[in-house]
Amino acid sequence: MQKDNYKNVCEYWRLKTLETDFRERYVALGLPGYNDNNLPITYFGVDYEINRSDAKIHNIEKPEEELDFCTQSAIYHLFHFSKEAPRNSNNFIPLHELRGAAPFSPAFKKSTLNPFAKTFEGKTLQLIETGEKLGFERLSNSDAGFQAMAFTCMPIQFLFWDGDDELPAQATILFDEKITDFTHEETVIGIGSDLVNRLIDAAGLKRLA
């Protein structure tokens, strides 16, 4: 039943996206590759296309792949919720400090940050190798930290500290404080979760709760 609900939500946003002035949005968001045919959009380093006639999204390298809810909603919401002239601040903050998103922070920590830390505990080098494999930019302010581009206009940072005899591993995800210029605050949570899922999948690990 939940899967059907997700499909219905994606279908709703697909139809809403048909109303988009893509030329205007591509310029405002600084997205590369606008053309009069299918529209390119890169999400966490994976190249997708939006069909101009029906707004369906497909993975360019794997066109038969069924896209998950997070990927579709992230792309559709970028076009629907972005402001007229969105701009990043280059000031990165945790979810609980993001305007409008604080109520979701405890659930985000439980469902995303804690599993992230537990899954990669004792595997710092593997996390570093995975981040580099995915093309993320290494950061120096943790045991394994990177800046990832959800979209070319949406930087996200993640920091990881491995555990020791006294403390368990810890992880956090930081968002530009102006990220809601680009998407809805609830979508930010899905994008953060998607980042962790993609890291775990790319590392070939089993997610730990």
C-alpha cells in the first residue's frame, strides 16, 4: 500500500512539473545543458533526463531502471519549490538549525544519521574510498568528510568520526542555510537520506539500524 502511495505522489508531481517553464528554471538555477529536447539533470553524480512531453525521468545509462521515490521527488521539487532567484550562502548548518525543518530533526537523526554512523563504524577508509569513487570533494574537518553535489546548485556536506573504546561513531549532514531557496524543507530530509543510502550502496554494505 505504501509503495502505491509513493507512486501516486510521484504521479502528482510529474503532472505538476508539466506546467514548468524549464527554460526560465534552468537559467535561474544555473543548471547546465538546457535544450529543446529531453532535459539533462544530474543528481548525486548520476545523469538523468526529463522527457519534455510527459515530464517522466529516466536514468540515461539505465533507461529501464525504475526510479525510487526520493530521486523523483528531489528532481520534481527542485523545479516546483525553488524561488525566483535562489542563491546559496556557503554557510552550512545541521538540520535542526534549518528554518522550518527543526521538528523533523529527531526522526532524521534516528532514521538517517545513526544508521550512517553505525554502518560505517570501523570502516573509515572504506567511506573515504566510496566518497572519492562517487566524485565527492574531500573535506578535512572530520575523519571522513566530503562535500557532495545533490544538484549542481545544491551542495551538501557530510562528516564522519569513527568510534573508539569510549564513544561510538558519529556522523552529521550539513546543508546550506539557504537550501530552502531551492526546495521544500521536507524534501531536504529525503535528499539527506538518499545521500546516505547511495553511500551505503556504493560501498556494498548492509545498512545497520
